[in-house]
Amino acid sequence: MAESMRSSRGPSLTPQLWERFLGGERRACAQVITKVENDPDAVPEIRDRLSGRLGRAIRIGITGPPGVGKSTLTSALARGLADGGNRVGIVAVDPSSPFTGGAFMGDRIRMDALVGDDRVFMRSLASRAGQGGLAPSTAGVADVLEAFGMDRILIETVGVGQAELDVMACADIVVLVLQPSTGDAIQSLKSGIIEAADVVVVNKADLPGVEMLLQSLRFAFSLGAGRPGTNATPILATSAQASEGIGELVAELESQASDLVDSGRHREMRRARLENEIRRAIQTHLWASLERAVGASAKIRRHAEELTLSGGSPYPFIRRACAATQVCQTKEEAWQ
């Protein structure tokens, strides 16, 4: 990232592109998202432009194991939210190949029912280096969609396990999707992903075993499973393919959205996201500065090789490196 935290290749948003974006042109929105996804150096300028247009939308994370029907449920949910008067943005993350880096954007196929619906804007992202169920650019893309005028933003993760919880930091409401007849239901109840859920949805409820899974979930939550300090987590059954139970899910999410705004928790969640954004940007900038100034990665690699042979402690090197970087630290006025 450049010293000024702006791209050195000129403005990322031309006046014409920004004007088209403000005018609601969908192609312009797609072009801005592409810049956020592919050009990290462009993000600071774009983020500056988006300021003043953020803070109103409700972000809803859709997460769960592979194969439970998240994409089909997201499509049905988007249609239901739009029918309720919302403009809906979708950020759908597909897994990248660890070998080629490519991604098969299957979400686009499963959400083909939304094609041509001007109330909905859907964007697929490859997970790339993201390890917590999301792509690195997910939050930035959600910002673009909110600035474009979306009231509800659905963030669908890749298929996740018990501890991949990036969606908690990116969403105001987290929907955990499960399905029956996939083996031991208790496996779904272990600490981790279940504690992230504000709503649990048992999808594909037309399959055998749905009642057993619902009973297991209700029993687990009666014993204190779920996110600490929250009220009882709703457990709903849906069949997204048949559009069954979607109305009840929409009503539950809209009720939670209203509660978030009325209680002030929506503002607190936005504060936490901004805090994380500031911290990540500063860390990225400082590391880039160290790379430029001293070739930090190469020095760390060389020292690790020496320690591997000597068996020594890394902390003498860490202390020297930290002391050497304190030249950029203590101008209090910069933090005002």
C-alpha cells in the first residue's frame, strides 16, 4: 500500500464512474465492486467516497456446512425481503481452489431465479486467501452495496466448520443453516459455529430426520447452547426449494433488525466493525512500510532458519525488531 494509502496509478473512481454509481447504474456498481475486490490500493479512496452513505443497512450472514442449501435459501430469502419492500444486496462467497486459485461460481447458478429482479443485486466472490468462510474483500463489497442503496445485505459464506466465524465480525444477524439426514446431529451442536447463530434454520425440512434434528437443537439450546448472553435462539424449519417457511424466516429477521436499531446495538456493531477496519488498515500499512524499509519478511525467514538450527528463543530478535520500529510511534496528535 502506498505511503499516502492511495493508489499511485491515478484516481480509482473517475468522476463519470462515480456519477453513474450515484445515479443507480448497476453496471457502475459492479465496476466499483471489481475495484474493491481486485485492487487493495484503490480501497482507501473508494472508502472515502462511500463515507456518509453507510450505517443504515442490516447485514445478515448466512452460514453453515457444505450442502445444506445456503444458496437456495439465500435466493428465496432475498425474494422474500424484497417483497417486503427492501432493496437486497447479496455477497455470495465461493471456495477458491488451493491449486489454481480459481472458483466455480455455483451460487450464480443456484440464484438464477433472481436474474432480472431490479430489487436485488447479487455478486459472487472467490474466497481467495480468506480462511474464515469469507473472502478478504467481503466487508468492502458489502459497503459498496450499502452505499448503492441496499437496505438488507445477505452475506453467504462458503461451507464452514465449527470454528470459522469471520461472519460474526461482518454481519449484524447470523443465520446458521443445517439440514437433517447428514449423520450425527450432535456434531452440529458443538461449540463454535452454533454460538454464532442468532437464528438456526433447518433447511430441506422435507427430508427424513427433520424432527430428530429439531428436537436435538431444542434440547441443546435448553441446556445453554448458543451465543452467551443472548435470548433464546429461534429454531425454524424451511424447505427453500419449495419456498416453505421463508415467510416465517423473513418475519423473524425483520423483527431482529428492528430490535437491533431500537436498542442501539446496530450502532454498536457498526462501531466494532469500524474499529476492526481501522486496526487492520494500520497493521497492513505498517507491515508494508517495514517491508519497504528493511525487507522484514526476508529477515524474519532468515532468523527463523538460524533458530531452527540453534534451538534459540525468537524473543531477543522480536524485542530488537520492536525497539527498532518505535521511531514511528508516539505522536499523540496523529491519534486525535
